[in-house]
Amino acid sequence: AWGTTGLTGGSSTVDHLVISQLRIAGTTDDVIEIYNPTVAAISLSGYSVQYLAANGNFGFRVNLTATNSVPSNGWYLVAGNGYAGSPSRDDSLGTSNLGNTNGHALLVNKTSTVSSCSDAAIKDKVGYGASASCPEGGSGNNTAAPGAGLSVSRKPGGALGAGQDTDVNSDDFLSPATPAFHNRFDTPASLPAALGNVGNSLFVSQSVSGTTLTWGKATA
């Protein structure tokens, strides 16, 4: 038997910052957007964003501004020096750019370079493009690489925020679309009402006539 837990009290069950949106096909205006699905602001002291190539080789590291934080159910916009869009960026990638077709964007809870694609300090990782070798969920579970003028966004998206994190990139991101970026001053996401919990939701038992599946009842 097993059970699942849905959203309770309108909050996400994810307890850490996540990468919520990527634009990678620019020249000097790449974007890594971060989202906070928790009930309290999270300081960026000790955090960095890093890039690994499709084969896992190190690309670059940018340490985030330690005095800034990401508000509860809010965003944080990190963009290259060529970014001139709206809203304004919260932090800079400088002249660093992600690979245009394949690679890995990392959100890391340390300001030194990661040792590998499985470094324990990696809080979130997005492998994009068909040849990304170590996306969340393992090889083959990459999200699509957004083409020129597009981005990929974490589900559910928009005003509902970006709190889905199953640790499988291909399941957690929407198809490439026109970007709608957010910064830390934007209105926080409006989360859906509590969905309740489902306890011991599916029971499996063997009988002489075959396998029997019995669903439990949802609780408020």
C-alpha cells in the first residue's frame, strides 16, 4: 500500500529554492529565474548558479548577491549583461552564457565550483537538450532546449508559481514558450487552495482470481 500527500494550507511540499525558468539561446542575455516555493523568504548567502556542459564538464560559476533573498512564493531573476527586458534583473550573470542547445543549469548552496553533476550542494538542476547527460531523473529525462526568443518554465507556471519538483526534469517543465519573467519585487504567486491529503490511497492484494486494487478515501 502507498499514500500521496497533496498541497496543504495552500503551500508547496518542496522545501528549497528551485530553478523556475531558463532562456539559453541568447548572446549576452541568458536568464536563470529562481523560485521560492516555501512559506518564508530564503537568503541567497552562500548560493551560486553554475553551468555544466552536456557531458558534465564545468562551464562557469556566478556567486549570487549574499545580502539578497527570495521572498516566499516569489522569484529572483538572474540575467546576463545584455538583458534589457522587463522586469529588471535582480542579479547578474555577467558575460557568462549557457550552451545554446544542450547543458545543465545548477542552483548550488555553496560558492565554490561543484565537483560533479551529483555534488551534494546542488539544490536544483535542469538538464536541457537531448544530449544533456545528467538531468534530474537521469539520462533521457531532460527538458526541451528552448530556441531563440523562447524559454522553458517549471510547472504549474504563471500566477500559480513554479513549485512542482518531482526530481524529473522532463515531468516538471512546460514546453518552450514566449518568456514571462519575474523578479523579487513581483507579486508573489497565488497558490491553489488546499487539496487535502490522500492516505493509503491504493491497496494491492492477490487473490485466486487475480490482483485486486482498492482505492481509499480522500481526507479533508
